[in-house]
Amino acid sequence: MKYAIFDLDGTLADSMPYWKQLYLEYLKQRGVASPPLDTMIQASPMTAREAAAFFAQTFGLSDTPDQAVVEFNRLMEEHYRGDVRLKPGVPEFLRALQAAGVTMCVASATAGPLVETCLECLGIRTYFSFVLSCVEVGVGKKQPDVYLEAARRMGATPEETFVFEDAIYAARTAKRAGFRLAGVCDSAAEDMQEELKALSDCYITRWDDPALPKRLGI
């Protein structure tokens, strides 16, 4: 492995429980105490701006997308600074990749400044050449743009690049685009693990697995 693109939430950081509650926190503040489950499922793969527009239309909220995104970011920054932790074994694994000369970046649906805040607070920013957000690219991970742009910036092709992802919809996208897939188990998506495992070139249940570097060809 020469190149690696990492998702952040649910992959490196154990942050999905906070993201799953974020929209509920926001909607509760706006007087929507019990949004329908199918509405929240529809919003889950969207960028923050897409979700903001979706909520405004669905629930008749007065916030503009810009105003909603500011509030999303404020709420999540509090969690990144005070609550979110790395998954066990992540620093050691990143250190092994760095020692092996692997070029690494982060490609996330989360806004770039929030990703930077999280990585700095967790002490792993220095392992990555750059951070790329779907917000910057303009589309979410149902499209391959963020992965393709990340590979381009690293000077890599999809075929020689591993994408590390926990979300099944994003994993499907990366795989269709020709990337090698390292599926990362996350307890927030237990019902998707069988499909993720079947789709993956390497399926990761824990970062501190001593056999993991060898399985990835490091």
C-alpha cells in the first residue's frame, strides 16, 4: 500500500453516536421533538447543507441552510473538543503507515474546519498530508468526487489507493470508483456489517489487531 484515504467519523474517531444525535439536538432546539425515523435515515448520507435544506423544507423551519450549518458546526465542535475519542489502536496504526512511507489524507463529509479541530484535539493531524471535505468538493459520498480529488492531490490512482470507510453507502461509492476498500467495523452501523465485510478487500474489526499491517501489505 502506497496511498491511503481515511474517513474520520466512525472510522478513526468514535464519533458517530454524537453525529446521530446532532440533527436531533438541532431539531429539538427548533421545536421538533420527535422527527420520523425515515426522515432521519434520509438525512444521514447528506452533507450538512443538504440536510439543513431538507429539514427546512420538511419541517417548515425558518433557518436558512447557512444558519443551520453554523448551528450544526457549533454543536459538533463542542463534542469534538470535549467528548469524542479515537478508536483504540489508531495512533499506533497511523504511525506504522507513516514509518512505511504511506501517503495519507482524510476525506470526510464533515466540514473541513471541524475535521481539523477533531484531528488536532485527538493528536493525529500530523499524520495526514491534507484534509478534504465533501463541502469543499460540492457533493457527498454517494458520488466519488471526494475520493477522486483526494487521489489526484496525492498523485495516486484509485487502483493503488486504499479507502478506509465505515459507512456502507460510502464504501459502495469508493469500490465502484475502483479504489481498494478497507471496511471499518463501527458499532453504530451493526446492521450493515455483513455487506461491508463482503465488499471489502480488507475488513477491520479493530485497529489494534497485530496482523492488520500485514493484511494490508505494509
